[in-house]
Amino acid sequence: MEVGAALETLNDEEFDDHVARLRLELLTRPNATAALVDAFAAIQEAAYRTIGQRPYPSQLFGAIAVYHGEIAEMQTGEGKTLTAVLPAAAAALAGIPVHVLTVNDYLAARDAENLGPVYRRLGLSVGLVVQDSSREQRRAAYACDVVYCSNKEIAFDYMRDSLVFGHSDHALLRHAARLKCDETMDRALTLRGLHFAIVDEADSVLLDEARTPLVISGTNQRNRQETKIYAQALEIADAMEEEVHFHVRTLTRQLEMTALGETRTDDLAASLGPAWAGRMRRRELVRSALVARHLLNQDAHYLVRDDKIIIIDDNTGRPMPDRNWEQGLHQLVEIKEGVTPTATWDPVARMTLQRFFRMYHHIGGMTGTAREVAGELWGTYDLVARKIPTNRASRLEYLGAIVADSITEKWWRVKERAVHLQAQGRPVLIGTNTVGASEQLSEVLTAAGCVHRVLNARQDRQEADIIAEAGAQGAVTIATNMAGRGTDIILADTVRDAGGLHIILTELHESARLDRQFFGRAGRQGDPGTYEIIASLEDEILVRNVPRIAARLAAMAESDYRARVAIAVMRFVQWRMGRLHTRTRADLLRMDEYEATSLAFAGRN
């Protein structure tokens, strides 16, 4: 505190001189305690002079944990965005390139814009990489002292850089090229190494999004014969009967063909020509067609926009226009929806997010939901999760759960609750799991004359405007996971007096951590707030995973007891899914490490 008080008395020129001296000291002693204290004091003074914010003690505690390579578990609303500035600027002042990574482009752009003045006041440059950034823009951004971007953007940029090396991806070969003053290779790269990563929403980035490997593919020419084959596969799939020819494993989101299904495939494909001659190939084609029919649903897993299939990210609810499913699955969905089929994609590079993040020299992060996955964070990344005390006591209140008999009744109850709270002048945020569900509820509210806005993958370009209005008096907002992690809803003063933001969750997610993150949009920094669950016995988490239990619950009379039992069953399903996802990530990492070792032995990387 004494150091900070002394800096407050300096004029701008004296402060600049102090920062310059501090930078020289950090270049020689980046881990010295005294130097770090001085750095944090200078950074928080720069924040106050530029954006009028001074970090709270809880944010300082979190920043220290991140700087020393830990995961700071900070309650939602505690200001993780400003917390990240302290370790990021301190490392950058020491000459270390810093990547501040988050879950999506919206948050990366927001934080880079809002916090850019702090870095520039310290003489540091700030870059931003988003999905639409060109190669030149990416290269310029990565040359900055601090870069804000999403985890997948930087991982794909690293993979593209790896492709530049081909079979020469070895540190000694690159060093030899530099000794020869050959800068051709360096000019072809966008990144300048993986030094220090600060990961916001660390459990989502490091774990939830790590269940699927990242793949870079090269296109083939679109083949009419191939399109015909995919159409035939869908026709065969339509002739299959669930539970007779195939089983849908909802928990694992997998589909298995039975022996009868394989025989039926062989019989139906017998007259389709030589392309169907291979037994393994035709069975895999039909299995993929069944996945396209029964596991991938419009407005839940993808959108149809401008004659294209746009994948929706399961964790964030955001559209991913530059992502495709591989091995013909994307083309099967395109034919199913009647859009123009694109060319197939052959994978040319593959990597898991686990292997990518473990290549950083230093990594730390923040999240509001670390305790449930603390063991996996340590086992996978050697990262300790440290709980940070809140700045103010939480005033967020849980009002309980209602479990309706049907989805129709659920929407009616949500409508009644939203209209009632809107009349009181309180803002309401209603969470749905899919685009389709958000639009169904929107129709119900519209019919009731309830003014509202919808935030889902279709309205991604309007996200900033919708969030800016979500805390206004009487505002009602329906949102998918897009309004979850990192979303900061600013309340009007009159709203605080009325009781703050109210959250209604209409269906539990696969992960209980996503539920906690959504509830955390209310009651931030000591603000008042309330939340409740209004679910139904027809929700997918029950019907698809435990149908027999769902049927027994439906036979019970509606009561608080039934609601408690139903919620407990849903929580059990979430726990079971969490265990499964943990095993999936572990298996994926083992396979990735095995492949990397095999390729290295063969002289490739």
C-alpha cells in the first residue's frame, strides 16, 4: 500500500520515468518479490489513471496466483478481466510475450478494447486476434507485448505454423536456418513462440473444449459421385429402425449399429454399385448417415444460414462458420438439410488442446468454477486451483425449483414469472440450452405481449447491444450459453433497489459448472440478485438419459418433493456425464501422445 500511495503523488512524466526504471529491473529480475510488488503497484496506478478502476484486494490475490502459474478460483462478478491485467502487464514489462486467452472472440475484443489504455499507459503494445483477422493482422498482433484472442484461434495458428515446417519441425533445424541468416522461415510464421498464457474461464478452455481434437484440413474437389453416395447413405439410414438396427447412446452422444443393422446395410447396398463394395466402408457411411439423422439437430447443433451449415459450439452456444465436421459427416448434414454440398476435407494436421497448452513455458488462469475439476487440472497440466476470497459478501439468493409435467407447461410458467417480474421493474435473464428452445419461448412471450430480446447463435452480431440492455429496468432477455461465461450485465441503479437481476434456468446443462456460470450473471460484486430453475419432466437431460426414471416421476403428483427428486436425478446425470467427459479427455490425450511419439520416431512431428 505504501508503494501505491507514493505513485499516486507522481505527475505523468514522473510516473513514466518510474515505469521505465521498473521495466529495466524486471528485465533482470522478473521473479523478485520486491520487483513484482512494484510492478503490481504501477499497473494498478496505470489502471486508475486510464480507466478509473483500482483493483480490489481479492483481484490482487488472484493476480498473484495467476502470475505464479496457478488457477485462481474467483466467484463470478469478482472482476477476473481486470485481474488478468496485473500478471499480463507484469510479465510483458519483463520482456515476456503474453497471450491472454478466453472462450470467444466477443470477450477477447471487449477486453482488448477496454483494457488497451492500461497497457499503452505502461508503454506496452496490445494486439487482438479474432476469427476474421487476416494473416498479416495476426502476425502484427502476435508481435505485440500482450495479445488477446480465443483459445482455438491461437491453437489453429500454431498448427498452421507447424505445417510451414513440414518434416523439418525441429528446434535445431530452425536454429540452423537463423544462423545462416535465412529469415524466409520466420517470415512465413505468425506466432513467435508459446511463452506465457493467461487463460480466462480456465476450466472451459482447458477441459470442456478439449474433448474434441483440433483438425486442419485441405479441401478436395467436389465430386458429384461422392454427393450421390452420401445421398444413398441417407436413404439407407432412413430405412433403419431405432433399437432394432441401431442404438443411440445419448450419454456418450454415440451411435452403434446392431448386427441386424449391419445385415440390413449390406442388403440395401448390394445393388448400388462398386462404390458400396467395401463392407467396412459402407457400414461406416451408413453409421455416419445415422449420426447426421439422429444425433445432429438443426437449431441445437447447427444452423442453416445462407445455404450453409454453421456448427454451433456446444459449450458457448456460438456459431463457428469456419469449422466443419470431418469424414463426410458435414456433407451428410448438408444433403439432409437440402443445402449445396461442399467439398470433402482431408485432415492434414491434428492436435489436442491438452498437448497445445502443455507446450507453454508458463501458464496460469482464472475461473469461477474450478473446485469440481481441480484434480483434473492438476493431473493434466500440473496446475493448482487456489480459491480466492470475495471482495464483498454475496447477496445472490436461490428461490428453488419448479418441475413442470411438460415443456408446454414449462414455457407457460416461465412466461407467468417473467411477466410478473417485468411488472415489478426487475430485469430477467432466461437461459435455454438451444436456439430452437429460445425461439419457442420467444413465441410464447410474444403472444403474451411481453417485450423481450433473444440472444442466440442467430443474433451473434447483436450480442454487445443485447447484453448492454439486459440490466435495464423491466428488461427480459432469453439467451443460450452465449450469455454465460464472461458476460457482464450492468444493472441500472433503480434495478438494485428493486431486487437486482433475476435468473431463470429452463433446463439443466450437461455440466453443472455451466449452470453455476449462468446463475453467476446475477449478484455480482455484492449486488442483490435471485435465481431459480423452471424445468420439465420432458427435458432432454431426463428423457434421453434416464427415460424410465422420467416416466416414474411423471406418474407422481406435482409437489415440492417431486421437484427436489427430479432436480437430484438431473444432478446425478450431470455427475455421470462429467465422469464420462473426464475419461474421454484422458483417452484423447493418451492417443494424442501416442501418435506424437510414433510420428517423432518416424522422423515427423
